[in-house]
Amino acid sequence: MTRYLLRRLGHGLLILFGVSLLLFILQQAAPGDFLSDMKLNSQISEGTAKALRAQYGVDQPLPRRYGRWMLSVAKGELGYSFAYNVSASSLLAPRVLNTLLLSVPALAITWIIAVPLGVVASAWRGRWLDRFFSAGTSLALAMPDLLLALLAILIALRTHRYPVGGMHSVGAQDWGWFARMKDLGWHMALPVAVVVIGSVSPILRQVRSSMIAVLDSSYMRAAEGHGLRKWTLLFRHALPAAANPLISLFGLSVAMLLSVTLLVEVVMSWPGIGPLLLESILSRDLFVVIGAVMLSTLLLVIGNLIADVLLYAVDPRIRVQA
Amino acid sequence: MSSLNVVSPNPEQLLRVSGLSVEYRSASGGIIHAVRDLDLAIGEQESVGVLGASGSGKSSLAAALLRLLPANAEWVAGDIQIRGKSLSTLPRAELRRMRGAGIALISQEPALALNPVLPVGRQIHDVLQAHFTLDQTQCNEKSVAMLRAVGFDDPERILRAYPHQLSGGERQRAAIAQALVCQPAFLIADEPLSSLDAVTQSEVLRLLQRFRRELKMAMLFITHNAGVLSALADRVVVMRAGEIVASGKLDELGRNPDPYVRSLIHPEEALTASNAASTHGASTRGDVRNFPSARTYAATVSATSMNSANFAEQTVRMPQQEGSTPLLEVVGLTKEFTQRGFLSRKKFTVRALDAVDLSLRQGSAVAVIGRSGSGKSTLARVIAGFERADEGQVLLQGVPKEKSQPIVREVQMIFQDAGTALNTRFTAAESIYEPLVIAGQGTELERRQRAVQLMEEVGLDPDWYGRPAGEFSGGQKQRLALARALAADPKLLILDEAFSGLDLPLQAQMLRLLLDLQSRHGLTYLLITHDLNFISLFASEVVVMDEGRIVERTTPLRMRESSQSVTQQLVRSAERMHAPGLEAMA
């Protein structure tokens, strides 16, 4: 098991290295950079621009720039932001936390809803309940996230019960701890709801279809023939047997923690990584973009690692192969 | 503790099925009548055998008795009463309590009857807890006692084990323990032996006999092998196309003139009669018509032993007349598999093949027998080129098989389950000529002509050549697989348990076909099998394997006199099961 994990960890590090290299090469292929826009500004002399390029090291050859970036990664800075003139990590860290504040509860709620509903839908396959779920998930899948987010804003505007956007009420920093938490929860409610509605459908469908495959199996029929209770059959016998594809999907969920809320953050002005990433891409703030992508890759690696460990724990057959 | 909590108006009658009809809706919209207007009564503690070819509705009957019919099946008419209570009107909760505690089911495939991701112990506990209020320790005590009763010396290990960590026989015994742990009054056993090797079959059979006595159970034993029923059934009903066509004691049925009943009770007759009729086979195989049937074996042994001796000697001698280079030679094959444990670095090395030597002459038929896990299948896979041996060599006509060219067209393999070996979306013709496409042989037209010709040869209607392979029945699929193997014009056919999934009359038909093809094309057969059905009629030489080694090389005739305990055990078990065709060994 330890060796298996170490091997997986090694693969993960290799992936991170490969992705960073690829990012550097790709950005090289794109024309221009943050500083090249200065040429258009007649107030900045060519000499100043050149000096700035030298100061930031943009004029250096690619391997050298990559080496310098690696050094700053080792220092935990992830490069620097041209736009804000601070280290990329100091810019990213609070934003990442805000995003996780939104996405972790959202995905947790998604799974808590999707698994039991998927199981129930599979057990009453073809009946009205299953059809109702099937219609509901189709609708949710067909609805663009953007529309959902706008609908949420509309609800907030019409009902006046929810804040229209942002993360804190004005002046909240002076309130007590409990009041601040309540305020935060208040602001979270609608964005979380939008993310949950957007992501519950594929998981519910996956749960349903892998449960159906298991429920049709001969061992489930045998277990039914032994007179087990319906809920024991569904949740104790069928669900663990159906878990493998779900665990892989869970790993993907973890990998999506930084990206699933991107659009919602931008539309509902949640100060997460989404608006920052958008702004950085537009202004070609290279290292902030690379930092964000690297963090996403890191989550992908972590998500897969979690899935592997869970699979190892749930399915005794995988232990034989590993 | 037998817990059918229903009032019984007629104490002798446990089960009464009247006018039962079950229909299946097939995917193409047609309706299949699986059970038609069936009447059956089973008394308390009575054991009834149900005998029938595949597709005769046996398993649908079993499923209907527990109201476990699959979703596409419908209970059309009739009633099932258990101790006077009608099953069709039983409320769900009561039905659930009856399943497992009142009526228990042992299903066909032990590997598929247990949940692969749950420990065996938990699966037994769940059955107990579904019917009784027991705490963890009581559950444990009961399951341990039950596992001991089915013959496990180390029940704690079994409780913790996952199904894949048990052997086929262990799994079937664990499944029996699970079915009987609530001590039901009535047991339905749906082909519980067909996927087990001969020795395990006889162990499980003995176990069921003992439980029947001790728990005073009534029993419905479903099988296609009449031999098993002599030891177990008070009464036998024969099913065909959903109907009961005959019933009575097994020896009475043995005298039934109906050809269908005869084909089930004396499946070897089909083989011997037609073999004699075919002009190709008869001359080389001696007079095999006089082989006694399974049922009358004791009485006629002395009369026929001369004939069968003749036959076996001839078949052994025949191949030796041909050239001196064997078709296939295997020298010192060794193959190991490694398994690793959970959270530990301990490795289990299984030596599947241990310095195996074997040689096959052109035109001979050699059977490799042994219990499951004895390395037979690994041997077949190495010879066919699916696995590479750690040591040793496979020589084909004296030439070592090239490592760069692992699969040689001269060697073809037919697998146990033709259903999974064929791509169900290919048409029959596509399935057959696929090897020719891979070899880049012939034009499209020539390939099609060859496919049609092969279909005729294996006894399939050539008009079906455009049908998808998935629409053929089990026996027909096996013929299709045979035709595909023949398309490559092989010299050696490896039959890896190629008949185990078929019922006995179908097995006999397949063997007949193979013998026919052998005499026509001079094929060489390597038959890998765990049971001894028909072995004396088919093989001239028997190789007995155990734990990766060849323990004995003999003829079917001399197996009985073997001094090897493995061989003895296989023969004795086969006798217990009355394997058809085995009696020629006497």
C-alpha cells in the first residue's frame, strides 16, 4: 500500500512538472506579454520599457526564466504579478480560500443529495419517481450555469432576502464572530445553491446507472432471495458494489474544486479565484495564470490520489492487482 | 426453528404449484413461454429433482417459487401455495420473511451468488439479521457453527474472506451456508454443481444430502445431469419447453421410451449411436454402441468391458502408426503467478505449471483433467500463446514456437463460455471468417463461401449466416466458436472446458461433431476438463494434473486402476455423479 501510494505520488509530481513546462512553452508561443502593451503608450519611452523588461527578466531565454520561476516556487512565491507587483502566491492564496469556501460545501451537498437520490431512482427504475428525477436532471443539465446564476441574482433582487453579490455585508468586519459567520453564510447560500443545481445531475445519473448494473447482477438477486430488507440490499450490498465508478467521479469532483465555481464567482461577484483569473488572463499577467493553473493541476493530482486510496479501501479486488 | 409462519391446512403438502405459466418478453418484442400450465406438488421433507435441457424453463420455475422473476418476465397464470398460503397474494413484508427463512435458494454460479466487495461473514450476518433479532456475538456464533457444518475447519478465516479469496468449491459451500443459516424448510437448488470440478461436486452433493437429513428439509433440485439425482431425489420431473413431460422415480424414467427423456437420462446414447452411424468414426473407434448407460452400469459392466477395452486400445494405438515427430511437444514448462497482500509486503507465489512435459501426436485426442486450480488452463493458455512460460519450450511439429509470433494459426482454442468469446454484434459469418480477415486470406467472396461451408460442417443452418451471433442459443454459439476455430485450418484444437457450460445432451452432440471432424480432417484435440463426462468415448489418453504437475499419464480405461490418489479421487467423484461415458472405464 505504501509503495503503491508513493508510486502514485511520484506520478503526480511528474504531472505537475510536465504541466508547468508545457505552460511555459505555450505562453512563449502566444504573442506579446504584459509589458508589450507599454509600447503602445507614448508616455513610456522605449528605454524605460526595455529597463522594465530587464528588471522583470522577461528578456531572458526560456530555460532561464523557467529556472527562476522554479526557484520562486521553492520559496513559495509562484512567481510575481506584473499588475500588482507582489508575489503571485500572496495574490492567489486568499482568493483560493474564498473559492474553496464556496466549492467545498457545494460539492459536499451535491454528493449528499445525489447519492441517495440516485440509489432511490435505481431501485424504482421506470416508476414515476425515477421519471421525475430523470426529467429534473435533464432540465438541470440543459440549463446553462450562467442562466442559473442570473436567476439567482433575480431572486435576490426580487425577494430582498438574499444579498445580490459579494461575500460580506458592508461594515461586517466590525461585527462579532458569530454575526460575521451568519453574514457569510447568508452570502454563500445562493452561489452554493447555483453550483449544487449545476453539478448534482451528472452525479445522480452516474449513481443511478452504476446501481442499475449492480441491481441486475446475480448476487443481488441471490441476496434478495435470502430475504434481506430492501434498504439493506440497496445501501449495504448494492452501493458498495456500485462504488467504483463513483469513486473515480469523486476524485474528479475534488479536482474541480477550483474551477466549478468560476463562472458563478464572476457573475455573482464572489471574490474567489474566478474574477482574478479572468482579469489576469485579459491583462496577460502570466505568473498569476500559471499559478492558478498549477493549483488546479495540484487538485487534480490530489483528487486522483484520494480516489485511488478510496478504491483501494472499498474494493478488495483492486488490492490484489495493485 | 423452521420458520414458515403460516398455518398449514394439509400437513403433508409443503408446496403446491397449479397451472403456473410464466412468460418472458424478448428484446425483439416476441413472447417466450418459459413455463406453461405447470402443476407440481412437493410434500414435507420430500426431495424432487427437476431434469431438463437448457431453456426448458427449470430456472424460471425456481425463480417463480420465490417470486424472484426478472423484470422482463411475467407471472401470467396459476398459483403457488406454500403450506396453504398463496404466494401471489402474499404481502411484500411477509414474502421477504419467507425468502431465506422459509424457502432458501442456492443458485448456479457460486462466484456470482456472493457480493464481490463484502466479506463472506457480513453477507451471512445480514441474512441472519434480516430474519432474527440477534446481536453481533450471536450472529458470529451462528455463522461460525454454520460454516463448520458446511465443512470449513477455519470458519473465522472464511468470515473475514472476500469471495475472490476463496476457491470455487469454498465459495459454493459459503453460499450454501448463507442459504441454510436460517434453517429453511424448503431448499431450491438451481444447478448448484454445474460450475464445480468433479471432486468438489461430489463434496457439495454429500453436503446437501446431509443437510437434507439433518434439517429435515424439502428440496427442489434443478439439474441437467440425471446422475446426480439418483443420490438426492425421491422423485424426478422432466421438463421440456416449460412443461412437465414425465415424472416418477429415476429408474422408472430410465425405461421411458420418449427420446427427449432418454437424451437427458442417457446422454451418451446420442453420442454412441450416431458415432456408429457415421462411416468416418465407426471404423477407428470400434463398436461403441454397446456402452451401457449410466443407470444400468453395474449390471452390464462385465458384458461390455471387452468391447470398451478394444475401443480404447485401438484409439491409443492408432496415432502411433503415423510419423514419429509429435505435432506438439511441451518440454519443462514452468509458470508462476505472484499475488500481493493488503498492507503487507508478503507475496504469495503460485506455481501454476511446474516442469510440465507433454507430447501430442497428429490425430490424437488427449484429455487433461484435474481439479480447479491444478494448472490445466494455464497449460492450455501457454500452448495457445496467451501466456508466456517462465521456463520451458513449446515445439510445434518439432519447431520451437517463435517468441515474436506468439499465436500460431495451427493452434486454435475454444473457450468455456462461447457467449462471451463471441462478439455478439458480429453476424455469424463475420464471426467465422474473422481469423481469415486477420490473416489477410482470400477475397470477401471466398471468405463468405468458407463461412457458409463451415456452418454446414458444424451443423448450423447456413441460412442463418447473416444473423447476429448474440441471437444464437448457447449450444449454437459453441458451434459457431468451433466454426471460427476451424476457419484458420488448425492442426490442433485446444478445448478449454469447452462443454462445461452446456447441458449433457448438448455436450454429447458437440463431442459427436468433434469426433466427426477429427476423422474428416485429422484434427488433434487437447481437451481441458474438470469432469470426466464422456471422457472414455473421446480421449485416447488422459493426463492428470495436480498443483501444476502432471501426476499421471494413462488411458481412460486404466484410470480406475491408478495408484495415484488424485486420479482415484477424480474417478470416485465422477462415479458418484454417474458421469456419462465414464463406465467404459470399468
